[in-house]
Amino acid sequence: MKSSLILSLFLSAFAVSSCTSNKFSQSKKELKMELSNKEKVVALLNSFNTGDQTPVSYINPDKYIQHNLSVGDGLSGFGEVIKNAPVGGFKANVVRAFQDGDYVFTHTEYDFFGPKAAFDVFRFENGKIVEHWDNLTEVTPPNPSGRTQFDGAFEITDKDKTASNKKVVETLMNEVFLNGNMDNLSSLINPTKYIQHNSAVADGLDGLGAALEYFAKNNMVMKYSKVHKILGEGNFVLTMSEGYFGKAPGEYVAYYDLFRLESGQIVEHWDVIQTIPNQSEWKNQNGKF
């Protein structure tokens, strides 16, 4: 009995010694392996705040396809951005995070060369991040309804309705935004509850209508030409699209739209619109989408 006790104490002491001498201990490795893809992305973005280097290991060092056209391809491109961070570094506040199969998408408030509102999309293979897309814009004052680019609902519900909610949004994008058919607008968007976070648009279908009327009167366009991805988790759905925006004929832009649904109808909307630069300015050749 005494020898067993001594052996147990020795093994415990050895385990403690091993943990303190090696910051990448086995227990930390096991914890890392247990993280979901969503948790890995949140940890990676939070590392801007903490300086923790561990989450970088969630990126595949041999395959990291970058679609931010201002960043070089691969892990080296990501590292170059970090190396050239301003004094105080970058900051990230993940407001919302979602997972759809091998994709994780986040709604994030950045201090990234100034305050930014952003959506990030990450694709995983075998537990490692292998591809990244994003859309960023300046943080603006509250919109005519007093809403910001970040506030609003965040609870993920109705996970069993992910597919049907994505279908509602797909119908909206195809019928309304791509083909200009407004006939089913009030069945796709709740006519009595539509919370709007676009910086220039008020709540409700009336707010949307007023914005479209302003565009028409001022020779401006908001044209969607192609939807590239529709991702969702439960009651939230994100679309990634391209098109034209602004004074006609408009700048070539990427549209990222996040929708929240209730009972099969859209009730809340956030978006980020970013100009797509000329190809001569790209730091990688992977394209925006």
C-alpha cells in the first residue's frame, strides 16, 4: 500500500513537472482537439486582443487560400499583415459566430487600421482553416432608426430549420435582388417587423422603399449580379454576392448580407458593402469570391 502511494505521488509530481516545463502540454493539445471549428475561429480572432499564438496552429500552414485582396496568399500573407500592425496592434470583437458544415462565418467589430464592421468566412478541411473570405467597411453612426451595424438579436435558434431558412433567403436573392420581382416581397420579408441595420436605411418595408426611391431619384444603382454563397445556421443566413453600387453605373462591389428569420420570414438585416479593387491592385490572385 505504501509503495503504491509513493508511486502515485511520483507520477503526479512528474505530470505537474511536465506541464510546467512544456507550454504546449498534452492537456492543451487535447483541449485544442476538442474545440469546434466555430470555437477555433473565435479563438483566432480573439488572439488579436490577447497575443496568444496558439490559434495560428488552426490554420493549415501548407494550404491557406486568401480572398482578402489586400493580403498576400498563404500563412505568410497573414503573417505580413500582423507584422505591419500599427502601435497597439489590431483588435477584434466577435459579435456573432455561426457554423454551416465546413464553413464558419462571423460578424465582427474590428479595430483594423481604424474601426471596421466586417463579416469573415472560413473554410475548414480536417479541422484546419484552409480558406478565408471577408468584407469590411467603416463603422458609421446609427441609422435613421437608431440602430448600429452590430446591435440586434444574436441568439441562434431553429437549428432544425437551417435548410428551409436558407431557401427563403435564396428565393429573396433570386426573385427580388437578381430579377427585380417584388411580387413576393411581403411574404419573404415580414411586412410588420423588419429591423434594419444598414447605415442609411430605416426599419420596415417603408424604409427599404424610401431608400430605393432615393436611389432612383438620384441616378444611383444597387444592383446584384451574382450570388456566390448562401450559408446559414438556424435562424441566421449569410449571402455573399457581387454587383454594382453607387452613382450610376456604380462601383463594382461585394455585398455581404446577414438575415435573421422568424417563422419562415426575414425580420432583421445587417450588411457590409465593399468596393472590389482593380486586379492590378490585388495582393493575391484568388479573386474576391
